[in-house]
Amino acid sequence: MLRDYKSSQEPIVFTRHRQHPRLAITALLALALCAGAIYGSLHITGDDAPRQAATPQPITLALPAPVPDTAEPSGLDEPALNLAEMSPGDIPPVDSGVPPATTHATPQEPASPATATAPRPEPDRWLEERVGDGDSLALIFKRLGLSPGLLHRIVNSSEEAKQLANIRPGQALKVRLGEDDGFRELRLIYNPVRQLRILDEEGELKAQTVSQALETRTAQISGSITDSLYQSAQRVGMDDALIMELASIFAWDINFALDIRSGDRFTLLYEERLLDGKKYTNGDILAAEFVNRGRTVRAVRYEDETGQANYFTPDGKSMRKAFLRAPVDFRRISSKFKRSRLHPVHGVKRPHRGVDYAAAVGTPIVTTGDGKVVFRGTKGGYGKTVIIQHGSQYSTLYGHMSRYNRKVKSGSRVKQGQVIGYVGATGVATGAHLHYEFRVNGAHRNPLTVKLPAAEPIASKYQKDFETKSAPLLAQLALAGNTLLAQAEQSGE
């Protein structure tokens, strides 16, 4: 008999198992366990006589594998088997005498340090900003979420890093941060071939300017004048920089505002610079030819061992003269050099000892030669005026300016082609123009016809080298020019 564990009623007999099926199963299992344990102990310690065939098979339970003697005790008690807390599905089956089918589970090998999968570090990330109008480095760092302290550290890390203060619109700024958002690298990209890099190498910032090498090849182009040099050159594919360089080479010999005629021709050899096999920009003009009114003028570029480059005639004379023919990019000549002219304002006849170049207000005025500014100020009817002394013999005057170049003052040294002021109508003037005078030993000369002194020819020590290098260029130039002429004759131009 057993006492009902759910109530305090009198003990009940076992035949009431239908009312407590779980209790009955638990009791049967407990009896089986006790019998199996008694028999197991007898089997282990009993005699070695063979057992009779009719001897019942022992009840076996799956017990944990014995712990080896060498293993250290865990110090923790094994949990007891609590049958009362087990559900019928959790109770192990009683052995029926037939050996149970066993499943051998492969124990899980612990991952070795060499094969364990380590967490992948986060890749570095790039932040990028394009420099816009009015941008400063501080504003860009703020947009990128970078601290002013980092900016100060980078800019003051070296003299080269101080170039960051001179950023310009159109440039790009890229910053690389590590997995901890620590600074790794900064790049200021000036253009596709040149950039400034600042790297953090173990806490030390190092700056370097990196330039990608460009391929160089020689190209040629030819054209005929039908209207202006600029428009005719554009039609054959020349860009503005190449057109201006061509004009500057021949500026001392040809007045492109007055001397150009329809049918004039030009040919040039020049460098093309390639980036990744594609044209990136034009380089220098190597040789050029201009046929003006039937007169052929040729020029060849030569660079000496010091890196100084200039253009020379085929026999080594400098293309550069001591003076430019015109000090301004003008629309027309409104008044030429005359011994006697009716003054447009005063209405009396008087000499006009210079040339008036009509141009828009604000057009830059350049000095026609190297020299020293001996006067800058207002001078009677000339209005705002600059006078430059060129050595002991020559001087030039520029009148009616609207304003001066603020860097050019009395006593300043100026170089040929340097801007000294801007076209205006100050003084006695009926419209915007530049009044230009050219004097030799104090006497006025006609700026359009005066013979200009030439610059120094090529140095005698470079003459042989010049001839060797210029010969193939002149031959190629002549071939290209003859091809253009033949094409023009065939087309009936």
C-alpha cells in the first residue's frame, strides 16, 4: 500500500493505479531499479561460475562513463536522479532483454586557436568633400564631423602640410579613418595627376606630394586664316592655351590685330600629354611656322642645361625682342601716330605722338618691356598714367587708365608682359582707350613702325647642341607645312 501523495486520505491499495497512472509507473520503475542494482552488485562481486541459460538477464541502465583516475575532481556533486520531477516521456525504458540499438555520437572537438574563426576587423572608411566657393579647411572638417584639434595637428605637422591652407574650388579632399575612427590618411587632390598625401605612421604624420607620370607624344596641326587667328585656330581643334602660346611666340614679329590677312597659314609641332593612354592636356610648342603676307617666320624651342627655355629662329637668333608691339588686347586702333592731328576735344591741330588702342574699360594693360616704373599718377590730359624706363635709351608711357595694378608703384621693377593697369577714359578722352607712347633718348617714335631691339641670341656654347636638336623638328615642320600648302592648292584656296 502507498499513501496518496496528493491528499491526506487513508493509504490506498495498488489496485487503484488507474486513478494515479503516473504514480504506478513511477513505482514499477523504482522496483526495477532496485532489483537491477542488487543483481549488478552480485554480478560484480559474485563467483565466476557460468550462469544457467534460464538465468534472467540483468536490467541495464545507461550510466555516465567513469571518470579517469587522473582527472581532477570537479568539486561539484553530480545531480541526483529525481524521478518525481520527470514526466513519462523523460523516463528511460526498462531493458526487455534485447540489446538496445545504440547510436554512437561523435564528440565535438574543441576549435583549436589556429582554426578558430577570428572576428574580421572593420575596413577603413573614406570621407570625401569637394572644395566649393568660399570653402575653408575648417568648414570642410566640420562637414565631415572631424575635430578642430585634428585639423590643427595635421596643418602644423610640416611645412608641406601647410599647403592645405591654400585649397581652391574644384579640388577634392579625402580622409581615411580606421576601425576605431582614428585618423589614418588625408589626400588633397589638386587634379587627376597631382595630390598631397599626409599619412599617420605610428602616430607620426608624414606629408608628400605625389605626381602621376604622363606619357608624351609629338602632334602636329595646321590651319589657314579666313578671319581672325583665334577663330581659325579654333576650327582646326586648338584650345585657348595653345592659341595664346602661338601668338606669343610671334608677337614681336607679327601684329595679329593689323597684319593678319586671309590666306595666311600656320603650322606647329607640339607635345600632347597622355594619362592612362588618353589625352590629358597639351604641352609646349616645339616648333612653329607662320606665313604672313608671303613672308615665312619659323621658331624652334630650345632648353639649355640649366632648364631655361626660349624660342629661336633656325639660325639661333632670339624670337623675343626687347619690346612687345602692342601693350593691350585691343579691338581697333582709334588714332595713329601723326605729326599733326585735329584734337577731338580741343578742336585744334597738334601732333599725336602715340597710338590710341580702343578697348573696353577694364582691359588689362601690360608693359611692353622690362624696366623700372619712374612715374605713377595723374598727368594732365593723360589722366592716370604710368611711365617706365627701359635701360638708358628707351621709355614708354601708358595713359587714360581707369586704375593701376596696386602692386606696381613708383620705383617698382616690372617684367615684359606684366599687367600694370587697366583701360579707362581718365584725363582728356572721348572714350575708353589706351594712349601708348614709345620714346628713344627722349624723342617720340611711332610704336607701330619703330625697329625694336632684339634680345640676346643663343649662347655660343649651346650652338652645336641647338643645331642638332632643332634639325629634325624643322624638317618635320617643313613637311607638315608643304602638305598644308598642297592641300590648299588642290582645294583652290
